[in-house]
Amino acid sequence: MGMNTTPSGERPHIAFFGRRNTGKSSLVNAIAGQPLSIVSEVKGTTTDPVYKAMELLPLGPVMLIDTPGLDDEGELGNLRVQKTREVLAKTDIAVIVCEARDKLGSGALELDLISQITERRLPFVVVLNKCDIYKPSAGDIKEIEQKAGAKVLCVSAAAHDGIQELKEYLSRIVPEDEGSCVLVRDLLQPGELAVLVVPIDSAAPKGRLILPQQQVIRDILEAGAISVVTRETELKQTLDKLGIKPKLVITDSQVFEKVSAVTPGDIPLTSFSILFARYKGDLEELMKGAKAIENLKDGDKVLIAEGCTHHRQCDDIGTVKLPRWLSRYTGKKLEFDFSSGNHFPGNLSDYKIVIHCGACMLNRMEMNHRIRTVTGCGVPIVNYGVLIAYMQGILARTTEPFSKMRKADTFNCV
């Protein structure tokens, strides 16, 4: 992903659902203005979800997701259907695609999906495709709208009819909280100074900053504030030379101990990962989850989960550092499992705690779904930065910048 590309986790995810051969792929291709998915008269051509990042004006950057058919059959088909339903966990806007002449088909699959969408309080629209072959009557449309409880639009992906109207409608039904959640700019006033501490070690990517650091810098710019970037080894020197007190110091969680010791107590301190815990998830729940490590016993299973896949370095935080630090802190012999990317285990009840990354590559919808899934199994969950701060004994200090906002609407954007 290029430096000037909006990250996938920052794009509203618009997912297209429906039975096989309803024209989902053709519709996604028509909206994107280019062929993304293979189109065929053969049922089940789309075998895996297909993702396409694009600009959808006036909404802006979005992620389109084409999914396999809800009615896929056989053992392999069932796996495809499962993947389709997993997409729902990250969906911000749902598009249910039906053939115009079939209306809502038999209705069972579609109505079950609508029930799940409604339960998640997602905006959605029903699209009747292939209207160049069959034109539904006004009565048909009214009946479907009453049954689905949503707007119905008629389109023809093949003839490109109704596509612009669909784009405009999707732009209007973006979730209310989209764009209202911010990383750090609500903590800074124009002209105020934030110091960012970025370690450069064996695990740091060559020649670039990692995504959370890039995004925080961008958000500071949005606030009209000033960012100064330094390594932990030059932090004291930097603070001494500034001449003014920073409004905030933001550090990589891995060097919390060094940075906390150098940063005066009257300067607010937090980390990139804790900022993302607030931005992408539920900071209160993750803080509560950190305390669960006090109850760990020998033989307990711990899941360490990441939202992306990346090349593991020799001192990788997820697979090396965190297991080492947690074992040292608890004094227990623990069993560690690891997951990454789109894979997130379904059976979580065997774990005593789940430790999750900052989720910079996941959207808020999916991260909050993961949190609810874990806590719904009675298992505590914490993220990297919150856990490290807790083990260092500085969790209260590093979450203090948000304490006055705990009751504000922007604190948790779920």
C-alpha cells in the first residue's frame, strides 16, 4: 500500500450479498468501472470474497466486497458461505442483490441475512438486478420494501442502468458515526505540540514508518498541531531543547519503560496502540481485560491475535516479546497460540485471555465484532499497548489523557 493510499481500515466497507448468479460480480464491476470479479453464467463463479479499494463520490474512499453466493452447495460451498458470513463482521453498508424476476427469491436466505444485518444496526439496500430483462411493477417494489424493511432500487449491471443512482444512495446511507471518531486530534488544539517516540530497532521496517505512526502524524496535522518525531534514545535531549512543554507524548508501547522514566510526570503520556484501542475498539473493555493476567495459572492458554499478516522479525512483538514479557510478569508457564490476518478462531472458550494488536488494518466494525465475540465467550480481551502499560504499572498514567472524555460520545465509536 502506497504512502498516499487511504488504509483499508479507514474505508467504509460496502459488501454485496446474494444468491449465486444474481449478478453481484457484474454489479460490483459496474460500480467500480472496471472488471474485478470473474463474471459467468455458471453458478458459484465467485469462490472467495473479492476486495476493491476505490473512490465513491461524494462519500470518498471505500472498500467494495464481492462475496460468494449465499446458496452455495456441497462441502466446499458451505465453506464459501461461511466466508461470506464472516464478511458481515466487517461490513459498514450491506447491499442485498436479487434477480428482478425472483424479487427476494424464496426469501428465507435473504430474510435471515436481513435479520442479522438489522441486529447489527447496519444500513442496507435491496438491489433488484437484471431489470433490463424483467421490469418489476411499483406494487412488486412496495411489497419487497415492506418485507425487507429497506429501500429497493432497480438496476441493470449489464446495461449500466441505475448504477449512478445506486452509488448516490450508498453515499447517503453511510453510518452516522463514520468520520466522527478521531485518533488524537480531539486532544490537541491548533499550535500545540506533540512529541512522537519511534524506536528504530531490528523489528522496525526499513526506510519507513509503520501505519499507526503515519496515521497519528496525519491526524495531528488535521488538528493544526505540531508533531516532533524522535527515538527514545534522543527523547530527553529533545524535551530539553524544545523550550516549551509538549501537550502530549505518544510512544511506541515497546519502549514504555524508557519513555515513562524520561517524560516528566506533568506531561501527558500515551502510546500509538492505546490511541488505536480508543479509536478502533472499546478502551474501557480492553483496560478491564488487562487485569485478567493476574488470574493466569500454569498451563493456561493465551491467544495473541493480529489483524494483518507481515514478515516476522527476529524479535517480533506478537510472537516473541509479548509471550516473554507476560511469562516473566506472571511467573507462569503459559501456552500461546497465534492468529493473524482475516483468520480469527471461532472457538475461544479454551483461552483465558486474548491479546490483540492495535488493529490498524481492521475497520472499527470488525474490531468491535472481535471484542464482542471474545467477551461473549466469557473471555477477557486486551490490546498490546494497554497490556504493556499495565505490566509496566503505568496504565492509569497512559490513559489519563482520555479520562475527561470517558462520557463523551466520541470516546467509543462502536
